Amino acid sequence: MIFGNIKHLDEYPFLEQAVRECFDYANTHALSEYENGCHEIDGQRLFVNIVGYTTTTAQQRFWEAHRQYLDLHLMLHGTEQIDLNFIANLEQKEYKESEDFLPLEGEKNSSVILRDGDFLICFPNDGHRTAIQVKDPETIKKQFLKYGYRRLIRFHTCQK
């Protein structure tokens, strides 16, 4: 996993071009003004998914990981805790290939708190539990991207 802030991208020269393209788009567009949902940027190759939800307790959330895709979370507005652990440390449930969704159970190893401009990149071995409140429930807005990690670099298609 990689945790950082979009203002300091020069500290991450090793990021793949597809990830840098996502950050470039975020830096040149007012994503916080976008409606929730999927917005195509370059056909089906590149898109941004804007989500908004209210954070809650860890007990009300679920663990997940992805085998084929890498998750990139970029906080646009708000504060959210994301719990983390390696999938090897968690109980793995039945993988849903059509959704690239691996449900997990277990305890956190660590957590990060995303604030405006912070990002978290989760690789296929990184289990994560999102939408956890830091103090009280809070409505947040963030950019959520996935791109193929174990395949040729490509972005998921928008789900209509």
C-alpha cells in the first residue's frame, strides 16, 4: 500500500503512468463539484468514480481485497479511517471473480486517516475496510479508481 498526499506526488516517481494520469486529471479538474457516479474521461480506458457516503463504526463495515485490480482512494472532502491488513493475516472467504471482490474477516494491523488531498493505493495483497468514522459519523466525498494490476493496465468500465 502507498499512503500520501496529492500535493507531494514528486515523492512517488515510481508510480505507474496510469496512476499518474489519474492524479493529473484530479489536479486539473474540480472533482469535488462532480456529481456522485461514474464519469468517463477517455472512453472505457479511463474513468473516475465519485462516491459520497457517511462514515460509521468499524463493526458496521466489511473487509475486502481485489486480486485483479488495484484500488486508488483520493479524498476530496472529509475525514475517513481505512483499516488495513495483509490478506495473509485475514480469513479469506469465497472470491467473486465477476466483481473482483475477495471478502475477508479479521482484525486490523494498522489504519490510515484520509483527509482532503490524501490518497491510499491498495494492492491485491492489501485487505482494507473503508468508511470508518474518525470521531463521529461524517459525510465524505472521494474519488475512487481501479486499474488492472495483474493484467495489462486498463481501467474498469463504468457501471451504468
